[in-house]
Amino acid sequence: MARETLILDAPESYRGPVDVVPDQWLGLDVFEACAVHDHEYGKGGTEATRKIADVRFRKNLVALVVNRGGLFVAPRFVLAWVYFAGVRLFGRRSVG
């Protein structure tokens, strides 16, 4: 698989206000994708900007999985979709 590019725009030191989900999946660090997503939600916005943030989050998670490769690619892809579904279903409360 070709390497994927992460879409980043959060400050390097950014930490969201609440860290309720793990940033590690079977040895893969997904903190960077989570931090970007939390930062975008923290800016507030409309349903349209929320969807853009969520799709970017999914793309970043998939890029991390693809770039890491290895034995756990398939279960990590499943986790990427679970996290994406979670933000689509439950993220609404977080965006102002």
C-alpha cells in the first residue's frame, strides 16, 4: 500500500479538554489524529464543519493505519471505522 498523508492543523501541544477514548490501538499511536479532531471541534461550527472534521479524522486514522502496516492492519481499520462512527453518532454534543 502507498503511504498516506496526514491532514494536520492542530498545535503540536494540543490536548483536548476530555480524553475519554484510548489513543493507542494495538501498538499504534493515534493521538495526532485525535488531537486534530478535538481541536477542530473546539473551534465550534456548523453541522457542515463538524462533518468535515469527522471525515478528516477518518482519513487521518486510515493514513496512520496504512503507514504503520504490519500484522494488525485489519483490526486497526475496524477500529478506525468504529471511532469514525462514534464521532458521527455522539460528536454532535461537542460542537457549538
